[in-house]
Amino acid sequence: MTEFVLVSIGGFFGAICRYAISRKVNEKGNGRFPAGTLTVNLLGAFLLGILLGAKITGPMYILLGTGFMGAFTTFSTFKLESEKLRLSGLRKYLSIYLVSTYIGGFLLAFFGIIIGKSL
């Protein structure tokens, strides 16, 4: 039961943070490129890397890794926005979005692990 409460609390705050950051970033964008989702997903990859590198486990990982980061990052929105870009014929934006998400996510997770190990 405690795990469900930790996931719920983390998820609550993760979803709020995702919404706030995405909204703020998208306000500054051009309306065609999904910069908000890209930002939260890259930040999420970095933060999860830190958790992994710092060897966070147990209740703290359930709260932060599973709960918060699970709600903060969003693979489904990434896929939906990718498809919208493809269907709109915005191939340049689609390419930038895909490369930035996949390569940037791997690199930021890697750097997060390195930083996490030093904590």
C-alpha cells in the first residue's frame, strides 16, 4: 500500500511540473514545434540518469523515479506529436524532434548517470 501512495504523490507533482514547464516553454515557441514535450522528456532523461547513477533505490526511487518521473516524462505525447508533424508535412521539424529526443535523451541520461555517481 505504501508504494501506491508514493507513486501517487510523485505522479501528482510530476504531472503538475510537466504541465507547468510544457506550457511555459510552448508559450515562447512558434506553435508548430513541440518544444515543451521535448524539454520535459530531455530533462526527465537527465534526472533519471542522476537517480540511476546515485543508486537511489527503495521508497525514494518509487517516489521520484516511478511516480514523479513517470508522470513528468511522456512517451505517448512524444509519439502523438511526432505523428502530427509527419502528417502536417513538417519533415524538418519532425527530424529535429526525433533526433533531439532520441540522441539528446541518451546523452543526457549518460551525463546524469556520471553526475549521479559523483553525488
